[in-house]
Amino acid sequence: MTELLAFLTELLGPAQLARLRGSRPGESRFRLMFIGGSTTQPTVPIQRVQALVGIALTQGWDIESMLGAAEIPADLLSEGRSRVTTEQLSMLVRQLWRVTDDELLGFGSQPVPRGTFRLLCIAVLSAANLQSAIARFDDFGRAAPGMPRIRVEAENDYARVSIDISKISRPVDLLVDTLIAVTHRFFTWAIGRRIPLRRVDVPYDEQTYVDDYDLLFGAPVEFSTGRCALVFDADALMAPIVRDEDALNEFLRDAPAGVLTRRNYATSVSNQVRVLLSGGLSGDWLTVEEIAADLLMSSQTLRRKLREEHTSPREIKEEILRDAAIASLVRGDETVAALSRRLGFSEPSAFSRAFRRWTGSRPGSYQR
């Protein structure tokens, strides 16, 4: 454990210590699978866990017991290609909340007791529209000094909502992303319709291996901007608030931990391809031509768009296999031999080699 702490301290630094077919003619597989949820749940890059562990390091909390409660082997933290399931990340976040009684996990200028966000949300439900709700959100936040201030500006048909983190000494990447995602999810929920983001601005540098931004935001991310902000079409500001307190209780049932696991915002071509390919785990894998037809483009265009996103159909298929393998190993409900057969490998040794290539570790590292 001493070597692990030394590794994380060095890694995070002083400032950072997060195939189905259409059942009716003409209906695409993509639509059916997206609505039906027949996709393999993406895993989370280990850097998200490292960020949380970095927070715990600075506070002197019992890291080992928290990781144990979340069923995350500590050895995974030293391999940059490691992944965890969304359930494991949620468990870790909840462990930290229980320990700290701070909804911002020490990220604010002072602690924000659990339940503060719910009270803030209740205060804005009677606002006439989203713009006035944001203003009320900020006014209420003054009564909870640990909550970052929020400001909205509209210009040239775009609205930018900025979250002031200038008083925060260490803007941990995961918590910046969580603040933005929670804010966006709440606005979307409050007006009862999706608010497509045009851009997300974050103050930190881009990290190698962190690949879940499209899943969180469904929008381009600008790094190293010095700001924490989300940009969307200004007409959404005039949308009326349509929710009440009963609906709020359901929305907050697993928030804000659920924000990082409610992955329904992806808009990239690669994630659309993933939705289609996921059916291969229980049947035949779609060909590139079949995927392109479902996405209403030529196979050449599909390959080009995927190259622009730095991936390929083969890489996406391997990511699906990787995530399915990790989920099974964490659950512990089948042997490595049975898992390798289910995923289509000729023998367990071939699966083990592929798994090490995907994650940098042997399958046994992920088992309880």
C-alpha cells in the first residue's frame, strides 16, 4: 500500500491530489437497441478512480477500506489502461459521501452537507423558466457558501452557464466534470426536454486514456480554458420549469452518483456504432456494410468518420468485449474458461492475452 500511495502522489501531483434486428420493416436496429437498452454498459477509465483516491490522500482518509467496500482492487490503480464498472465507481463515491458528509467531497471552499443540493433544487422549481431558475439557483447558493456560484450569459443565440471555481485550490478533473454534468442533467430534467450542448469548457489539461467525455456530455470538450462552463442554444433559457417536488425526489434518488453512470448523452458516430455492435455478444456481429446502412451512410463514409474519431469498427468491437469481460469478472458469476467461450475465444489463453492487451492486467486482477 505504501508503494501505491507513492505512485498516486507522483501521478496526481500536488494540485490534483475521476446484434439485434429490426422487428418491423424499415425500422433500424440502432433505434430499437438504443430505446431498449440492449447495449453493453461502458466501463470507466481508472483515472476517474485515481482522482477520487487523490482527494482521499489529501484528506488522510482510509483509502484501502473505501476501495475494498467498492470492490476495486488497489493494484488496478497503477495501470493506466485499467477500467472499473460504473457500479464500482458509484459505490466509491457513496463511500466518500458517507465519510465526509460533503456533497462536493472537499472540492468547495467549505463543506456542503448532504441534502444541500436537494434544498437548492426545491428553491428553483417555482421559477417561471430556466433563465430565472438559474438566477434563483445562484441566489440560493449564497446561503450555502461552499456551493460554487453560477452565472448565465446569452450572446449570438448561444447561452453559456459558467460555474465559478476560482476559489477552489485544486480543481480535480472528476469533480469538475461532475459539477458540469449535474448542472446539465438538472436543467434538462427541470424543463422536461433535452438541452443539446454545443461545447463544454474545462480548466484542466486533457488526459491520456480518459475517453468518456462524449458519454457524459455528448459535446466537444475544450481543455485548459481556465473556465468551467457549458454552452447551449439560448432559446432553452425561455423554456418553462415543468417539474414538481415529487418528481424531484425520484430524480435525486441516486444523484449525484448516478450522473456518472447515466450514460445516455453520447452523440459521436463511434458510440452509435457501439450501440449497434453490442448485439454481437448474443448473436452475429454486424458487418461494416450493415452498420453503415443502419446509420444511413456508405461504408466508406463510416470508416472515414470513425478514423476522424481515432477509432475503427474492430477497436469498438474489442472495447465491447473488454467491457463485457470486466463486468463478468467483477460479478464473479462465471469462470474465465466459461467467459472466454461466451465471448468467442478459442481457448482461455487467447482470451487472457487479449485481456492483458486491453487493460494491461491479467483477468485474475479483476476477480474478487
